[in-house]
Amino acid sequence: MLIAAVVVVISVLGVLSYGLFNSLTNTVETGQFELMQSIVDDALRGAENKALARAELVADLPATKRLMAARDRPGLLAEFGEMFAKQKARHGVDQAQFHVPPATSFLRLNDPSKFGDDLTRFRPIVVAVNRERASRKGFAIARSGPAIFGVAPISDPSGNALGSFEIGIDFAPLLVALKSAHGLDLALFVEGASLREFAAGIDPAKLGDQNQVGRFIRFTATNATLMQGLVGAADIAAVNAPTHYTREDQGNFYGVLLIPLKNGSGESLGVIAAARNFNGTRAAAGQSLVWQICFSIIAIVILSGMIVIVIRGFLLQPLKVINTRFAALSAGQPAEPIEDPGAYPAEMSQILALYERIRSRKSRPGTTP
């Protein structure tokens, strides 16, 4: 019974200890998810600020005001075409466009041959900037695809509205930079219906079945094969707030963070997925289980051995000797004294004293016990 009690107690303590370690592991992984979200959020906000700063800089130039007032499309292209090419090559600026109120494309520096289309339906930020004459930033799907935009109003020296100018930063270089700096793998999933309807200028290959994930298109990814295994249609079907989960793929454990993207009207544009290898924490949890089992077995063996030694050596053996002596007395055999009574546990002193009294009486002639 004592050994069974030891097994039960140590097993319970082992389970509690393993549960505590798992709780600590979950806390560490939660911290990792929070760090991942902070990294991605900061990168997106930084890209928005950069796009807006560039847009405001161009919108405030005297040449911009003069050429927009004259509605001089060739002049704008000659003035800013080379600037856009350098920004595209060095800083991931993918789109740059002039608009006239309320939201009509006047000149796309990234695609000068396409202009005059109404952007009202799918570019709420452009509409808001021309209506309120205040700068805005955010995400949108434009004719050339999804991008991070900064849009600034253009006014003449008298303050009259002339239109607006936008800079759009491509997601792909941003995701690659995050992978390089922080070891994250990322993917951008865009609403397929909106992409097909509004992004007429994108490469049709991006809309192929190989990139279809439910109603979304995997528009760009730092590791498409990995993200295909980690993010499925059901995972991103209804992401309205940042969410996360862990998943095993090809023998590795990953933490996956999903961040929704919305346009200026609050409509869903897609989801950014970020993944980080969690093998370290999962391996630690597995090793903890193995060590807990080993320690529990060792503790059970040691305590069980001690119980056997203590009970047999210090309790059962003395009781056996005393029992033999009492049996001899009851059988009328010569009563032998107990050798070295000081070696017996103190708890047996009364039994030893009782035996000695009985033995002494029986040893005197004519005395009965």
C-alpha cells in the first residue's frame, strides 16, 4: 500500500509539473505571436508613412501644382517619370498616380497609357482625399494590384483643389525584407473577386488555380510551398481580427499569425499570414515530458527501495524477533533475553519492557506469568 501511495503521489506531482511547464511553454509562444504581430504591424505602418511622405512631397512641389493646373499629362510624365523609375528600383514603390476630382485617374506613372477611368468604386481613400482635401493612407487594390498607399491632395497657390497624388508601395519587397530581418515567412492573400474585378493590369498567371485558396488568391509569398501547407482556405475564411495557431508541416512545428487587411471603407481586402518556426519550444516541451517520466520512475524506485529497507530492516525484522520471543514464552520454552535492545526503534520500548517483565517473572522459580 505504501509503495502504491508513492507511485500515485509521484505520478500526480509529475503530471502537475508537466502541466506547469506546458503553461510556461504556451506563455513563451504567446509572447512570440505578440512579437510577430508587432513586427508586421510596425512594418505596415512604416510603409504607409513612407508612402504618404513621398506623396505629400510630390504634391507640394511647385511643378506639380503648375502642371496639374494646366492638366499637362505629358509634362507630368516628363517631370516625374524618372523619379518614379528610381523609386521603383530602390524602394519598392510600385505605383504612382495623379487624380482629378472626384476620383478619376489622370496619369499613372507606372502605366502611362491607362488613364481616364473612374476609381470611385474601389478607391475610397482617393475619394476621401479629394472630398476632404486631407491626406490619407491605407491599403487598396488598384489597377496594378494591391499596395500600401499614401494619398495627398494637390492645391494651387490660392488653395483651390487641383486633384491628388498617390504613392503605392508593393507588398512583396516588404515581406522579403521582414523575412531577411526577422526570420519570418509571410504570404499575402487577396480577395479573389476584388482582384479580378479591379486589378486589370496584373499578371494573369497570379490568378491561376495554383494560387487559389478558397475565395482568396495567394498573391505573393516568401515561401509559397511552406505557406501552402500552413494556411488553408478554412483558416482565412473568416479572419476579422488578428488570430494565431500552431501547425506541424513536414516534421516541423510553426506558429502562424493571420492579420486581416481592410481598405478605407472597412471592407476586407485580404489577409497577411506570418509563420515562425516553433521547433525550439515544442522540442523543449517534448524533452520535458521525457525527463518528467524519467525522474518519476527514478523517484518511485528510490522511495520504494527506501520503504522496503526501512520497513523490513527497522520494523519487520525487530517485530519478527519479538514475536519469536513471545511465541517461545507462550510455548513454555526457555525465555531468552533480547540482545542489544538499544538497537530497536524507540517506539518498541514498551513492547520490549513488557517482554522483559514477563520473562523475568517466568524465570523466577514458582512464578507464573
